[in-house]
Amino acid sequence: METYVHLEDNMCKKWKVAGLISNSLFGNSEMNVPHPSIMNDEITSSVSDDLPGIEGFQIVGDATPGEKLLGCGFPVRGTSLCMFQWVHHLEDGTKQYIEGATNPEYIVTADDVDKLIAVECIPMDDQGHQGELVRLFANDQNKIKCDPDMQREIDNYISKGEATFSVLLLTDSSDNWEPTTLVLRRSGYQIRSNGRGNVVVAEKFSKDLSIKIPAGLSTQCVLTCSNGSSHPLNTYDVR
């Protein structure tokens, strides 16, 4: 966990709602964050009498693909900054740190579906003293699921055996996004240029094919073909 989130006024204003927010700033928040006195007793918090800590630590937001989650709480015992890390917890008991997800805010992506997500937070003070690690699961420690409409759409595509999507393809390093069509079939896929009409990429599915969704960019992904070539794609929305 490498990102340090300071609690100074200017940083809190920049984030709208910082990961650690003093009581006086909650009134300016875009999200409705209740005071810890009315929150559920099961929420984890640091209990050390001397070290920096967080009280009322919680996750705010809807844990569905495309929606934003926010880890936040009330700083105590001199806490002035914090280290965040969002984590996947797998069925075999292991966990995987989500690459790049080191901010209090996290956008749920397709990579999170059917997984448990938690956020870990280490409070610190200005002298570099670290408090106890605080961990909290999103979605009441249930697996992330698609919303019903999205799941019906996915099931319909699977039933038909084909899905077609309008996407933007990054064609060079000058931020030139070209309108293309992504066609998924049971055995393979292709990306076709809308303007020129030619097929840019076409291949069968294999273990060497991968799609990576950068943290925080829920409408973007990077397709890596079996030959190692990469193709950044941008969708028009999270669906």
C-alpha cells in the first residue's frame, strides 16, 4: 500500500470526500455519511489508546459494476494521513491486492464480479507512527454481482451465442480513438473499423488472451492478444 491520503483541508476539498474526514467536513460531502454513533456496531475500528486510529470506518456506495465506493471514517489520536489498498479475497482463502487501487475511492469493475472486495487502511500521524490496520468488506461481505438488468442482458447474449458492442480503439500514441465494433462469438472475437470497414483484430479465444481493466477507469480496458500485441479500448458506458 503506497498511497498516502492527507487530511489537510486542501486535500479534502480536492477529493470532495477524503478517506479520512473530520466532523466539520462531513456537511460538505457529496455522499451522506452518518456519524459513528448511529452506525452498526460490527464496523471495524482501531482500539489502541496511543497509536493513530480511525473510528466508524465504513464503505459508502453501491457495490455494483460501474459504481463508486468510498472508504471513510473519523480520525482519532493524531491521525493525519492514511494508506489505502483495495483487495480481492478469493474462495481458497488467499487475497490479491488490486493493482493501482490505493485511493479511498474505488470504482467497481467487471473484474470484481463474483469476488469479495475489501479495503485495508493504515492510519498514521505526522511523526510517522502507524496505527492498527483496519479492514472492511464491501457489500456486507457478499460477492459482487451485476444489477438484474445487466445480468439479464448478459444471459441474453450467452443464449444467442453472439454479442456486438460499439467501442473506441486507440490507434496510436496521439490519443486518437477510432470508432470500431467489437463482436464476441462462442469461439472467438473480432474488432472491425467502422470507418474503413476492415477487420483490425480477429482470433479465437485462448489462454494467452487477456483483458485488463485499469483501476478507476471503468469504461476502459486493455486487450492483449495471443501474439502479445495490446489494444486499448474505451466503451461508451459501463454496460
